Amino acid sequence: MRIEKLHVRTVLNSKAEPTLEVGVKVEGGWFFASAPSGTSTGKYEVRAWPDASDVNIAVATARKRLENDVFPTLKGRDISPPEVDELLEEIDGTEDFSYIGGNAALAVSMAAHKAYAWCENVPLFESIADLYGFRPRPVKPLENFVGGGAHGGNTDIQEFLVSTNAEDMEQSVHVLSWLYRETKHMLEERDPNFSGALTLESAFVTSLPTEGILDILTTLSDFITNMGYEIRVGVDVAATELWNGRVYVWSKEGKKRDPEEQLAYIEELIKAYRLFYVEDPFHEDDFDSFVALQGRVNAVVVGDDLFATNRERLRDGIHGIIIKPNQRGTIGRTVETIKEARKREMTIIVSHRSGETDDTFLAHFAVGVGADYAKFGAAGIRTVKLNELVRISELL
């Protein structure tokens, strides 16, 4: 693929914050990609933007560095996406993308992959699979129905998640959309304070405690079983947000738990509510507790902040990993982590961020690398990715 021109503009993510959209022009047209941003970010992620006093200055700085340093290097080259990623690392010159910014680098990387797929005349998911030696396959949507923690509500758990055993992606998307609407109806019935408010990821905000939310989701699970489907309930504890260096502070519950009490409580929740999935039940440096919990339960214990999509942090004994490309800065780096995780037979969950954009790249990426789950949320701007899964399902 020969890159003829590049362009960058400042657009908005779903938090109304600035982010960058990068365009790559090849013979046949322009191809654009925009980078998301996280809210609960781990210390082992790459730097989202260059250091600055506020996000507006940081994004503006990253934009200038793309225009002055990156674009002149790429323009006119006949180059593949993995080579683009290598040049981005070389130009940045840091391990954590603190010069360009991981979000800015990712926008370039994604746009290059889109352009390359066009040049190869294949769908984007197929191009990703071919480039990196994967076999594309359907993924199961994993959707955020109810939010808490730093995102609001009366529970310290950040996300209450639902997936299904529906046979294909289109069916999964529509079954889960019905369940999302039914969750709202049950919240209206059981929570006298429920107003229909939503988190940044369009999950419902409720004054119900953890157990009240899980009661609703397990009730729905039992109900839909009679219709021939199975739904699976999970949680994202985001425990790094609760950890004060000594204990986990569950401020909304008014409780403090030491690491052993935290492990016992999470184990109790998994068994009481038949949870199939639990993400970040401990803080980002507590590998031992992750392994201990995985040894006690059948649920998939998943690391997000723990791993930060970094292959150097992978450990045996933990069965699941969240994959967020902007935690690594390029698609190439992200793929390295996925391949290492696959060697360890880990469950792969490709995930959005709270500050998302209307880019559909992540849907193609999840299918192209053969991920097990695609964690996109249920509504709002997340529907652009879910609708893309429906379109992709017609091509598989």
C-alpha cells in the first residue's frame, strides 16, 4: 500500500472530550480512524497523550507531533500496517508512547489497517486475520447493563455484564438488546429512585445495592432459560479503584476488606449468583489473589488493569485477559499480547473504553483475531460496534 497523504483532525469522544481522528489516503480514497479514551486507567498502560496541564493541550500537542514528525515520515511510502506500527515506535522513541501519545499512535495504526484492507480488496476483519495469522470467527457480545463504582449508582462494583449462548452474532445482539430493555423495566419495578439515568457507557444507574442488581440479572437469566437461551452474568469490580494501599474501601457499602476478605467476598458472589466472569477483582499488582481465586471457582477470572494489554505482564493461572488496543498504542503491539495469551490458553475479551468514538474498527478487530468476547456495552454510541457485528455476521 502506498500512502499518498495523511490528515488529522480533532473530534469528540463519547465523554465530550477531544480526541484525534487520522486519515490515510491511498489509491481509491481516504480511510479514517479515531481513538477512544479510558476513565479507569491502569498505571501499566501506555500514556494516552503527551504530558500537559489539561486534555485539550495534550491532544493539541499530539496532533502537532503527528503533523510534524509522523506524517512526513509515512507520506509517499509503500508500506504495510506492521511497518507503520514499527515506524510509530521508532519515531516516538519511548516505551510508553509518552512523546506521540498512545491514542494518537493508535489512530494512525487503525487508519493504516483500514487502508490496507481496501488495497487488498478484502473485509477489514479478514485483512487483520491474514496479516497476523489468525482465523476470523464470530465473537460473543459482552454487554454492560448496569453501572456503579466510579461511573455512578449505589454499588462499588463498576459494571454488571451480560452475555448469551445465542448461536451467531446477529442473534446475540438482538437477544441482548431485549434483555437490556427488560433490565430497565425490572429496575423501574424494584428501585423507587430509578430515573433511567445512564453511565458513560449507557449502562443503567440504580440505587439498588450489588445483591439487588444481581437478583434482577439472575431472575432474567432464569426467565430466558425457558425461552431456549442461556444468559451469563459477570461483573467488573475495578478493584484498583477501591484499593488504598492496605485495604479495599467499599465506600458505597460502608465497608473495608483486607485482601483475604476481598477474596472471600468475591468467591461468595460468584457462587451465590452463578457468575461466569469476574474482571479485576483485585488491584493491579496482586497477581497472587487472582491466581488463588481462579483456583477456587469455575468462573473466568479476568485481568484488565492487571495486564494492561502488555504481554510482559502475563502470568499462568489466570484464565482471562481484557484487550484494549489503546493500552498498547498500536495494533501490532496489541496482537503480540493476544498471541502470547493464546499460547497460555487464555480467554480473550476485546474491549471498548468509556470514552468511545463512532469508529467500527474494534468490531472487525475482535472478529479478525478470533476473540472469545467483544465487550462493547449495550446502547448509546456502542451500537455502532454492535451493528457492525451484525453486518460482519453476514460475511462469515
